Amino acid sequence: MEVAIVFMFLFAVIFGIFYLFYSTRNKERLALIEKGVDAKIFMAGERKKRSTLTGRVIVLNLSLLLMGIGLGVFLALLLNTYTELDEEGIYPAMIFFMGGLGLFIGFNLTKKIDDD
């Protein structure tokens, strides 16, 4: 019985998210059309160009994050082997630090891509 309730709420939440997304998008488009904004923003060609750039940015950030995590594990292993630092603290610290550094580098590279 409890499983059925969970699935009903899950379905309701998913339906609500999609409903709000599409109704809000429709209202925004109608408001832009009423103001006389050019309809080129709704064209598929512009959207495809933008989505290609968005896909590249996601891949860039994800790859830099994963490289940062891998480098963090490697550096934590080196520090654990050659120093007396605590193993339980050094691994999460290096993973989060290097992952964050990778995301920061990805952010800066994304800014350069957007400026071009």
C-alpha cells in the first residue's frame, strides 16, 4: 500500500514539473510576442547552435571535474604514502579540492568560449 502512495506522489510531482515548465514557457512566449519581439528566438536553427555550445560546455566541465577527482585521488595517495597525514581526512579533502579546482578552470574556459 505504501509503495502505491509513493508512486502516486512521484507521478504527481513529475506531472507538476512538466505542467509548470510548459505553461510558463507558453506564457513567456506570448508575452514576448505581445511586446513585438522578433520570433527568431523560437526558431530551431538558433536553438540548435545554442544547444551545441551548451553540450560542449557540459562535456568540458564534466571532463575537468573527473580529471580533478582523479588527480585528487592520486595526490591523496601520494600524501598518504609519504607523509604521516590521516588517511580519513586527506582523501576527501584532496578529492573535493581538486574537483573544485577543475570546475573553476572549466568556468574560466567557459567564459572565454562565451566571449568569442
